[in-house]
Amino acid sequence: MKAVICGAGIAGLALAQRLDTLGWTVTVLEQAPAPRAQGYMMDFFGPGYDAAARMGVLPAIRAYGYQVGELTYRDDRGRRRASLSYARFARMVDGQLVSIMRPDLETVLREALPDRVEVRYDARLTRIDQHPDRVEATAADGTVHRADLLVGADGIHSTVRRLAFGDEQRYLRHLGFHTAAWTFDDPEVRAAVGDDFALTDTTNRQLGCYVLRDDRVAVFAVHRTPDPALSADPQAALRREYAGLGWIAPRALAACPPAADIYYDQVAQIELPNWSDGRVVLVGDACQAVSLLAGQGASLAVAGAYLLAEQLARTDDDITAGLRGYQTLMRPLVAEKQQAARDGMAWFVPESPWRLRARRLALAAARLPGVDRLVASALVGKSSTLPRSQPATRRQDRTTR
């Protein structure tokens, strides 16, 4: 069996690794010219953590992980107003937690691919044609890729989803925020942040910094906006939106780079009735984006990729049954995380001073035994593990191919 996967991000790379292990021939197409360097720190836990362990990549993920001391909220003078110990949060999820930069997680998954998995960059898809026995994906350079299955793992603004399911506005729910990430070098900011993930204790907008192992400072920013449209000049937009913040914010904004070096997007979810159509299927943010408010997008991407591969292998050549099983297992989990994100919007970036004070009180209460798990549930939803599925077995020994 042959699969063409569009998207060399977390979901696409995880699926490529697992399908290859289970005996498929895999080609990965990525429209970007190279791996994406921009991205922010993620807390990797939950169902994706379980899947990564089964895939054998968890040790490498942990090796790339960061030891973060605390999540701290600081006022305009740098004074601590609220905090949450990362060690305590790790205990809330039974120690199965890794803090890792998104590009580093992609590196782990990319390095886990054997040489026989072809990854083509600068390969933009322009057309999909389905036939009873195959699917054909045409790239911008005219190359036609024929396969048994075409997978859209190309993110929240998926080209595969647009070509197979229609305009993204039918499925994209804007949650009322824009987000950005960039890096810069500043010894003064580095000293002020230390080992913490330091965030501004502010309403309607929030800017955070943390130090990377190469001594650069990474910035994470999110602000409320009713308009989903993105600015053509994100650098100017960010400096305008976050003007007036104190402490380290002015230095971070002064170091904000041009658009090419900034990750900038709206905060949104994807709500799609069906994740597959014929021999085309979606995985990761292309169909199950929960938004950064839920904090488990990468975890769900790895879990969804793992379960898709397992279901396809268990149903052997019955692709339709495999795709149906994958959606049946993953949809309830995704729906719960999406709802948790919507419920938590008021606390993620408070829009009033009283909600800001309420968040401080909740984080203070999280230090108490028993209360910590209630706070964790409010932040990220119910504790979840990989949905149960009978493990698939290799269709053939890949070392003989």
C-alpha cells in the first residue's frame, strides 16, 4: 500500500514513521521550502505522549525537552503576581510531561524516518483526482503522485482540505485571538527571565518569554481581537497591540523581527463533520485543531497519526473501514479538548481585572493537595490517554525491502 502525506509537520511526520513501520510505502510533500524554524514552547503530554512511547521516539523527545522552573505572571515592574510550579503540573499529569519547542519536536520525528521515506520540500499541491482504485495528487510542478491514500496533514489552513472538502471558512471557528512567536538575543532579558516561563499579568493581551538552551530568548504573544484577518505587517501589528506593556515587553517588542522570521496566525479551531472522503483523509490540525488554548495540539497530532496508521493496518486493505475506525476513536477526544479550550478562554487571557484576580487566586489554590488536579482540569480539560485500539503488527519485515 502507498500513501502520499501532504505536510511535513508533527502530524505528517508521525504518520509517515508509523505507516512505514507497518509496511506502507510513504512519500511526504511539504509546500514550504524547508522545515519551519519558528514556533513556541509546548507542553507535550496526554494521548500523544502515550503514542510517542509506543512509536519509540519518546526518549529523543525527552532529550530535547526543557527543564522549566515555574510559570510566573509578572506585573509591569517585574513583580511576581501568580505562579505555577512545573514540577507540580507534571505531578498533575502523573509525570508524563515534556516541555519542548515545536521545531525540536518536528526534528525528532523527522530524524526518526528511515531513508526510504521520501520527503519533498517546495512541493505545493494543486489538484486531487479520486478513482475507485487510487487517488492522484498533482503538484505545482506538474508531478502526479498516485497512491492508495492521500493524507492532508498540512495544518489548520490545509490545502488538501480546501481541495477535497471546500473553502476553509466553512470549517474554521475563530476564537477571538491572534498569536505570535519569535526569538531574539538580549542578555538583560535573559537574566530577568531565568529558568521561568515568564508571562505578563495583563488583560486582553499577554506576552511571555523563556530562555532557550542556546541563550536566545523566545517570545510567545497572544491578544484578543474580533477580526480573524491577519495583518500584512505582523511586526507593526504586534508593536501596536502590545504597546504600553512594562517590564521586559518593550525590549522584546523592539527586537521583533520582520514578517519572515515571525510565526503569526489567528487562534482557531476546525470543526469538520467527516475527516475523510473516499481515499482522502485529514489528520492533525487539518481536521482536529483545538487551538493553543487547549494546549494539546501537538499531542493530539501524534495521537491521531498513530491511531490512523493502526486502524489502517488492522483493517488491512479495507481503507474505508480503517478511516472510519480512526475517526470513531479520535473524534470524542478532540471534541472534549475543543470544548475545554472554549470554556477556558476567559481565563487564558482575562478581559477584565476581576478575572485577572480570579486567575491569581486559582493558581494560588493549586498549591493545595487535591485542588491542583481541579485547576489542571480547568486549564487543559479532562485527563486523557490514547484511545484503546488493538496494536497493529507489521505487514512485512521492513529490513527486507
